[in-house]
Amino acid sequence: MSRSVRWSPGPLVAMKLQAIMNRAAAKQGTDLQDIARLILDEQARPTALAQLGNCDTPTAADIALHVDLWLVDHRRQALRWIHDAGGTDLTLDDLDLVAELLLAACARS
């Protein structure tokens, strides 16, 4: 009997961010595209950001490190990978917004 697994958007974003560096370029693009789509989606975004906002501090710091690496420092490369994976409607402005929202969710006082 097969059981389907339904992922919550926050943990899925975190998992995909951490997996990018160990993936082939084509899969990096689809992972980045998935992250952007989840955060830009009006229904998934509140849940994803709340889940990331409620994770423990070390996990939040790790997520923020990966956001900085892929969506800030390497944002142009990330956009090329996304476009190569078919996400041609996404722009640098979209990635900037995604990075800003994720970093804010991971910020701890």
C-alpha cells in the first residue's frame, strides 16, 4: 500500500535550500524554482514563513546562510538555473523578494 506524503511548505523550502549544493545543475534550477514558487504563492507563503519563523535558532541560521548563498550572493547564477529549468517568468526582483521574505522569517532577536 502506497502512502502519499504531503510536505509542509516551510520544511520543504528549508530542505530544498540545503540540498542545492549537492545537486546537478538542472535539479538546482528546479529546486530554486520550487522555493520561489512556494514563497511567491499567496496561499503557501504565510504557512511557509510562519513555519520558518518558528523553527529553532540554529536551523533558522542555517536556512539564512543558504538563502544568502543562493538567493543573494549567487542570485544571477540562480536565475540562470531557474530559467534553464523552465522558470522563465521569474526575475531577479522575484528572487530579491523571496530572499527578503525568507531572511526576515529566519531573523531572531
